[in-house]
Amino acid sequence: MIEKIEITQRFNFKRLNRHYECFTIDFLNNSAYYKISERGSGDKFLSESSLCDDSWIDILVDLRRRMTSEIHRFSFEEADKFLVEFNELNLFNDFVSEEFSYFEKLELIYSCQIIIYSSDNFEEYTFKNNFPANWVRFGEILNELFNFDVLHLNYQKQMVTPLFYDVGPDGVYLDGEKLKIKTIEFGHYRTYPYDIPKPRLIVDFEKKRIEGYIDKNLSLSDEELISNLLAKYHVYMWIFDEYHNKSNARDPDDLEGYDWYLEIVFVGDVIWHIFGYNDYPDTYVHLGHEIIDITGMDLLELNTIADGDMELFEKFGSEKLE
């Protein structure tokens, strides 16, 4: 018999603006509640300038507002109905968990951990991208029980994960249609001594502007070049573990190094986001080298990567690009 279900969700938005929550459903006491509060700055946002996009702010404000001390009650009949439907879902049948920790060298926009406690044991499932097949239906029966969107399926439609989107080397697709890029923002900053994160490069496809290390109007040839580079080096795929071989294989030489983030916002305010703690996806260095060849500038700041790490990036990146 299931006694308790814990749903821990983590959302990573612009730099230090993050949200953590754990929603606990207690079937022994017919109640549910949040038991993990915010980490970070509460309702305050990190002071930032020249943001390429603020689509994430409304999402983050609502996520944080939902975190209250309210106890959600339900009846025995409602609990029985939910548990019957939950068992029929076979939500984690043949499901393979991904690695999950509260500190990862490469962080994605969304990750989740589910723990199901029974009278004689518990089961734990974690994922960042390989959503269970019936995840949307699970969210629907939770909504029926509590009358609100526990899994934030409404906001999942604004975040690039495989739940609603097809992600390939050449782009992000919804129902077979490739999403158009609205803005790109890249930041790279030293962690010790601490430097306030701020964008190093912003590309605005709507305003036809590039700002930051490069300041110029965005031409059609620039747009084509950027799109080709994103596809050539499989940048959209960086959110998948298969492009994290270097970071999984070895810690960086310089642990007092640099953090970075990359955000792509598509038309319709759909957000693709990844950031790293002194480590990078496998093809990052290859992309950086070509950008140096094109611009004469080390825009991805490859000079901050130690030689030993660079050798591994060259190895794993080359394997991906073959």
C-alpha cells in the first residue's frame, strides 16, 4: 500500500534565479503540503542588465508564490480514486532513472525526483529529460485531486524538454515545425573572486542587434552563420547527458574557475537553457575554436580552460561530431 509520494522539482532560470520545491502527498493523514522552501534570494531577483528576454520572470514569480504552508486535505474516497488511477498508469514501468543530485556541473532548466513510500519499502525515480510516458496524465489526476497544476504542465510548455518538444542537432521542433529563434544570450563569469553574472553576448533576432563583446546590427548573413554554427556543433543537444561525457569523466583542473550560461528563447517565449559550474558540454570547445577563426575573438573564453581538460573536450567533442 502506498503511504506517501514526494515530488521534488527543480527549475533553473537566469543565472542565480532558481526554484526548488517538494510536494508531499501523505495518504496516512489524507493531506498534502510543500516542505522544501526556496534556496537563494526569495522573491528578489539578481540585479542584471541588458537581458535578452524576461519570459522566465512571470514563471518564477508564480512558482515561488505557490510555495505556501497551506495543508491540502482530501477524503478517503478521493485518495482511493487517485491511487486506483495512479496504479493503472504504471507510471514507472520499465523506466530508467537518470542521475540526479543537488549540485551538478551542468544544470538544465528542469529536473525531477519522485519517491514513493509504501508500507514495506520505497522506490525512487529521477529524471531530467526522459519523462515517463504517462507523465501528462499523472499531472492531470493530481490536478483532479488538488485542483491545481502540481507538475506545472502549463509552464512545461514554455521550457524546452522532450515532454512537449522534439530536440535535434539542427533545432527544436513542435508538432514537426521548427521553432524560430527570438534571442540568444551567453554569459561567462569568474566565481572566485566572485563576479556578478552578466551577459557577455546578446543576439536579438527581432531587433536585429548583437550586443556585448560584439556591438553591431544583425545582418541576414549573421543570422545564417549563427544558425549554421548552432546546428554544426549540436548546441541544441547540449541539454542531454550524451553531450556531457567530459563533465562526467573528470572534474576540471581549476575548481575556482568560471561559471557560464547559455539561453535560447524561441518565438512564443519558449526557453532553452543550460548553465555550468566550471565545465562545459562536449562540443563547446570545437564551437569556440570556430568562433575564434571567424571573429578573431575568444568569445567562449576557451583561454580559461586548463590544458588537461582541453584534451578531453577535443576527444569527446570530436567523437560527437564524427
